[in-house]
Amino acid sequence: MSYLAQSFLSVFRSLAMVEKTVEKCCISLSSSNSHLVVQLHCKYGVKKTHNLSFQDCESLQAVFNPALCPHLLRAPARVLAEAVLSFPPALTEVTLGIGHGRRVILRSYQEEEADSTNKAMVTETSIGEEDFQQLHAPEGIAVTFCLKEFRGLLSFAESANLPLTVHFDVPGRPVIFTIEDSLLDSHFVLATLLEQDPCSQDLCSPNPCQPVPQKQAHSIPHLDDFTNDDIDCYMIAMETTVGSEGSRAQPSTSLPPVSQPSHDLVPPSEEEEEEAEPSTVPGTPPPKKFRSLFFGSILAPVHSPQGPSPVLAEDSDGEG
Amino acid sequence: MKFRAKIVDLACLNHFTRVSNMIAKLAKTCTLRISPEKLNFILSDKLASGGVSMWCELEQENIFSEFQMEGVSAENNAIYLELTSENLSRALKTAQNARALKIKLTNKHFPCLTVSVELQLSSSSSSRIVTHDIPIKVIPRRLWKDLQEPSVPDSDVSIYLPALKTMKSVVEKMKNISNHLVIEANLNGELNLKIETELVCVTTHFKDLGNPLLSSESASQSRHPEDMAEVHIDIKKLLQFLAGQQVTPTKAVCNIVSNRIVHFDLLLEDISLQYFIPALS
């Protein structure tokens, strides 16, 4: 069953009003006229009934399993939400990865344009390992995904004050964001860009300003010694180096960026639910936008105070 | 060529951010000139800007706690960079409560001005570092002659400006009626903004503005105080200038050369801004 999210949201538009006046809310399916009926029982006997029309649709199951992802990181949503604030609102994609010193790096992703005169600004935030509750990922791994979706799920996690777990794998494999608490268990699956050339010719120049994470904050100015900064002098011809990080004099704290995006994803046929499982379709023009949301509720219907009602949300799939 | 500078004082950082926001509103692309004592934001009067030119100057030691630069050569100890102004103001916007901000010239894949911000966040025990790589174009020495400080013309009338916010709201409404406007002033402290179309003429009068003291060689010495010096200018250019002024300037003077050019000379605390709008031909 699918319905317009906007319509459903408009029922609960004013959260303050809902908290003050609504005593209970009944959601039911009216089979007679294909309506989703949301009834708000308010104070003083006021009853507000909303009939939302819906249409039957094919239910697509996203096939994914966070347990299969080798890499994981977990942090309070606020840590990541604050980090994405530095990015321009219009930015579409962001790269998340682990840099030198086990710092988690978020960097704005720009498609390489043929017209190199109009380069865009690159913004990068690095977060120390100590801000993460869990970090199981090797240095150098990086995945690129849609920032807009990421911002959306981050604001949800932040408002619920819950930590966010990020399960990821190699570029090209989906990244799975999970938010859990006693009431709900949500999984957001985003596609990631496939890295064309693993030995990317665009190795970042070192940024020695990145401090080595230490427990005390006051040690950072000491490490970040201004006079020791090694600035690449422009007049000296700068070779865009090909090769491993070992050729670099200074350790790289940034990620090797994806040199060229390419996708091996099925082009989306519908706007909403789609298969998360990517399959190689050679020759498919890159659809660029591919996202899938899968939301599951773990509330057992038997405990509902309203009595037995039809289950409207499917149980979460797979690992649960 | 090398450049690195650091700001640690929050007030200096906010000041620099405000200047950068203003520049972003005045010019989409501008030239940043770095010299041992100063930083300049320059817009030269090319066709692209429609003949408008801008010269903004700040003393580096008033902003930066550390400042090191090495120009192209010893005799030409300056660096001229072209950048998109909005990039700098966006980068500085993320530094609102920063502990420190560093700017340096780097070459990561392409020449950039790297702005590195050290933030102290409530959600984190350690500092957070945000870096922005602003792509720049180094301007070769042969083009430097077009980017020098414009000479201040001998003006016919020099007058102090009224509140810029008032001027802006007036000009904003006038823009809907006409594409060009006449700005005129006299040595009696009177300034008028006039628009004229087939159907309507609208004039806004500002009085008692005061005129700066004339220098002895000034051409306007023999001028009758009531005589108006006027310039026809493109209203959008005036509006763009006014829209860029977010703070009340310490000093604001308007110099008019009849039928040639209007020159706005502003002082924002310690930063000077000069903006030239030529007459419509």
C-alpha cells in the first residue's frame, strides 16, 4: 500500500497541538472505500477523522544484510549531524571514509568535470576516533553516497537522540544506516558510487595540519605547529602523483577520492521503493539517483491497546 | 609563491567574515591581492562587470595573528589570485565559533586557497577540523597593471551619504519602475535619487547630509553650492552596491564627477571600500 507521505504528515502537522489535545489516535484501513482512516480522539469529545486514499502496489523487498558488511562505525547522531553542517546545502554527494590516524573523514564529492576551469570548492571534516562509540574499519576505505538522504536520516536520528550505526563495504556496495531503540528498528540503505580506478590518480596531497587525535584538547595547537606546515609551493611544478601513499613524504590524512563515478546499479523504475541489491548492467547510463528506504516496526500488534487491528507495517526483515 | 595566515581572535574573524560576505554580494568573481602589509579584494572595470570597479583594502595585521607571504619574486612581492567570492564567504561561515582559522595557498590537484577551521564542538571532546579548498586562478604578472588601485577622480561634488539602508529601500522600489537612475548632489548637503519614465518621475530628496571639507586644489572650489552634479547610472549596479552593505559604515562618502562616474568611498572600521559606477553612455 502506498500513500502520499505529505498527506499523512499533514494530519500530525502541529506536534505541539497533538501533544496537548490528542488523547488517542486510531489508524485503520477502511476496506469499503479504500481509505486509510486516521482518527484523532481529542479532548472535550472532539474527534478528527482523516481519510487518506491509497493505492495498492507491489511490495518490493530490499535485499540487504548489515551483518554482511565488514566495516562499521557508530556514533551519536549529533556528531555526524554537526559534521555535515559545514557542507553547502546544495551539495548532492558526500564521501565518508577513514583517514590517517583513524580519523573519520567526510568530504564533499564533486564529479570530475571535463571543463577543469570551473572547479568547485572541496570541503572536508575530520572527526577523531574518540567521538565514535565503535569504529571497525581500516584506514583508506571510503564510500560515496547521497548527502541529501544522509541529512534526512541524521535529523531523524538526532531528534530521537539515538546513535547511528553505519555498516559499509567496498565502494559500489550499499551502505546501511541503522537506528535502533526499544520502539523501533530502522534501516536506511543507500547506494554508493563505484570507484572506477582503485589506484586513483588523484591521491590527495597531504594535509599535515590534521592533528593526531589525543585525549587532551590542549595538545592540538602543539601538534598543529604552524611553522612546520609544509606548503606545496605553486611555482614548483606539482606532479599529480600516481601510486601508493608510500611515495608521499607526509602521511595522508585525507581519502583517496573517487576519480570517476560509475554505477552498476539498476536504474530506478519507481521513485520510492527499489531493490537495494545492485546488479551489473553494462552500458546502462548512470541514473545517479538511487535510493531506498526500508522501515520496519517491531511493535507486536497483540500489545496494542486498541485491540487487534490489521498489521499495516511489515516486520523488519532479515537480521531484525 | 607562498601564503599562510592565521586568525585566532574571534572578533577579527567575525570582522573578516563580514567583509567577505560583503565582497560576495558585490562581485561574483574577484581578485585577491596579497602583499606583505595588506589584503585587497579587487574588481576591475572590465566589460564583465559592466564597467563597475571595486577596491577593498584591509591591513593584514589588524586581522591576522600570523601572516607570512612570499610573492612571485622579490621585486614583485605580491600574489594576485582570482576566486569565486562566495566560496570564501561560505568557508568562513563555517567558522563562526572557531578557535582558530588558517588560510594558506596550496596545490592539491589544482591551486587552492585552503581555509582550515578548528572548531570546539559540544558533542566532541577534541577539536574538530574542517577544511575548505577554494579553487583559485593565479593571475600572471603581465595582467597586474589592470588591477591597480583606481585613481580617485577629481570630483565635482563630494557629499556624505544618508543611511545606506534607507537608500537601499528607496532604490529597490525604484528598480521596479526604471532601469536607470540619476544620482545628483550639491555642496549644500543635498542628494537626490531620481527616476524618470514616460508615465512618472520619482525623486527622493535627502537633505542636511553634510559635505566633506574640500581640499584646496579641488575643482569644485568655484562651484555654486546649490549646483547639482549628476550622473545617470544603471539602477541595478547601485542596488548591488547598496545590498552588499550589511553594517553601518564608520564613514560613507559619495563623490560625483558630472556625467562621468560616481565613486563611493566607505570606511568600515579599519577596512576601506571604494566602489565606482560609471555613467551610462
